[in-house]
Amino acid sequence: MACLSHLLLKLWVLLLFLPIRSSAESLTKCFASIISFGDSLADTGNYIYINPDFRSNLFPYGETYFHHPNGRSSDGRLVIDFIAQAFGLPLVPPYLPNSSNGDFKRGVNFAVSGATALGSDFFEERGISRGVTNNSLGDQLHWFTQLLPSLCPASSDCRNVFRSTLFLLGEIGGNDLNYPFAQGWSIKQLHSFLPQIVSTIKSAAEVLIEHGATTILVPGNLPIGCSPSYLSLPWNSVRKHYNTETGCLDNFNAFAEKYNQQLKMELDHLRALHSGVTLIYADYYNAAMRVFRSPHEFGFNEALRACCGGGGHYNYNISALCGGPGSQECKNSSSFVSWDGIHLTEAMYNFVAEALLKGPYTEPSIASVCLPSHCPLLYRN
């Protein structure tokens, strides 16, 4: 026993004087940069370059963390921001405002608010209006290929450069459904859209893989039936669709789950074709549903009402959107899930990001890809 005690004492002294590395420092060795595509859930300032009058460039957007509007559709940071900070990387700069003189060696964000996975022709043929932007995933991939010479000057270098790059492919595809739903299309009608949307995302992943991407994170859709914008649709008056536990719309959530299932199947097909590539499915849906089922358990007092909006049962009014005339803001955004009826608060984005980074809401887990013994602590200030 004395020998054992002596040995343990020596080990303790040895460990005491070993250099200690922080989680962020360790994680930096995993990914040296982030390249992002998507819509308003990931846009860090591209759309306000196109349209400076857009509401995400108006107060109170951005007030919580940045203390000013900056193109993010929230009161503060998004999932992409929390992921970047957790890996010890700078916040990912938007491409458009910096396209002429930006340094994108540590990351670039092509996401545009209102963007769709499918191109303009798809919606024009069906008479569906995209009121915010005509930008699509194809356009963002075009910007990416244009930027490639500055990211990896020789084509043969791309695979080596991107070996330490985390690609975020989305969230994208949600607006392909949001636009027609808002214009009166039914769930039954939109079932036929799903294969084309997920196939487009799969094709985009293949393009990235061809250019050397080795780690791609692909988020699924959120539980749209819990969004104030969906709950406020005038044709959502059928009580049987409201879940008695959460107050969410079961029919829209079931549709979102079906979309996610098809997306996961496409990713499985890709994994079979590219064994050397890590394709990570990010389960936004189930990460968020924990809060909608038990909001108070996770520190949220309001799960279904928007913090910033124009009144009504869910504080969402299409005629008085957040930042515009007639809208009002809650006193404590951190206790709300929804920021403006469409997008989430920084507090909720933080919660989703933490669920992805610490698990078990990615398949495979991010930890299995990047130093599993170092789970990052997120920054809540």
C-alpha cells in the first residue's frame, strides 16, 4: 500500500507540472478554417450587402452580443458563430462585403438570407414567389469555385488545404418549403418537392468533395410546426393538429421529420461512395424539440411566442415584423426561443450549437472527428 501511495503521489506531482492546454487551443488543431453555405440561419452579413434596407440591418437585430445590427437574423450570434468560437476560430466573415479584399484563409461564409437549395427556374415554373432573394445554393457554389484560386493557389493543394477545413452545408432547403407554405400550398402538395431538395444538397456535397472537402456538416430542418410564423398562418385553425404537450403543429413537424429522414438517406448514400470523407448530419430538429417539450427545464419561459414582433397570440404579424413600425421587443430575449417569429434567439442558437458539439445530436458525433476528450465550453456573454 505504501508503494502504491508513493507511486500515486509521483503521478500527481508529474501531472501538476504538465502544461495545460485549453479546449479552444486543442480544438484549433482540428479545424483551421470554416467554409459555410446556407440561408438566414447562417448568414453573417451577405444579404444586407445586397439589400442594406433589410430588417436584419435594423435595430434591435444584433443587440445582445454585437450591440448593433450586422445582417444576422437574430439578437446575437448564430450556430455558426458558436461553432467558430468553440474551435478557437474568428467569426466567419461574409463573402460579398469582403469579396474584393477579404482574407478568407480562416473561413468564409456564402450563406444568404432567404436563399433556397433549388434554383429560380423551379419556383418560376410553379408560380411561387421568392420575395427576399433569388439566391440559391448553386449561386453560392459558384462563388466558392470563383474563390478557390485564392484559397488554394494550385489545384493540387486544395485537398491538403481543406483537410483542416470544416464545411457547413446549410441549413439550406427550409426556404424551399417556407415560401410555398406561406403562399397557401399544402403539405400534400409539397411532398413532391422533397426528393429534389435533398438531391440538390447531396449534389452540392459532391461538388465540395470533388474540390477536396473531407469534413462536411449538413444540418436538417428545425421543427417548423413550433415556429410562430407557421403557428400564425391563417389556415392553421384545425385544433387536431396542435400537440397538447408542446402547442406545436404536429402535421408540419411530421413533414419536417420526413424531410430530415430523406436528407439522412442521401447522406448515407454519399458515405458509401466516399469512405474517406466524414459527412456529419446535424440533428437540429431533435436538439430543438427538447426545449419545446420542456422549456422551463432549459431556462426558457417562452417557447412559442416571438420576442420581437407585431403582436397577436404568438407576437408575429406579417404586417409588423421585428425592426419595423408597430413591432415591439421583449425585455429578456434569453428567455425566449424565437427572436422574430422566423428565426431563433442567440440563447436558443447557443443551445442548439452546444447540443451539436457535446452530443448526441450529430451523426457521427463531432467529438469522434475532433479530439473527443475536449468538449468545448460555449461563450454565453
